[in-house]
Amino acid sequence: MVLETLNPMHYNITSLVSDTMPVATVPVLILMCFLFLIWNHEETSSIPGPGYCMGIGPLISHGRFLWMGVGNACNYYNKTYGEFVRVWISGEETFIISK
């Protein structure tokens, strides 16, 4: 009897994992989706400009300023969004005001 309890073939681990895995993953996936939505939620700004989009917007904005130069990038954003624009330069929110 002791040898039977110590025998690893006595317990079928695959049946335990396959039965509990779908039951455990559904709440975890729902929680992860909920946390992802909370993390991505941002207050909508009344100032036009590129969106934040999980930090990708500031990277694109900063890259455009490095690639095009300050003058050309400002002209691009003014043509696209108007005379008062919110952009990110070096990770900081920056306002471009021009007419």
C-alpha cells in the first residue's frame, strides 16, 4: 500500500491539468483584459493632436521631430491638426501654437 502511494504512475497529472486549466484560465483572461482596458484608458483632451496609444504616439511624435526637424514637423502638425496642437517631445507634452 505504501509503494502504491509513492508510485508516480499512480497519479495521472494530465487529467488534473486538463480539467482545471480551462476553469482557471477564463477568470485570469478576463482580469487581464480588464486591467489592459484600465491601463489604456485616458482622459480625452480637448486639444487636438496625435493620440497616446500605449506610448506609441509620443514615440512617433518625437521621431517625427528628430527626422523632419522642428520647423517641418511643426508645419506638418499645424496642417494636420490646426493652429494649436499637443505633441510629445522627449516624452513631455508640448504645445505648438502658430498661425
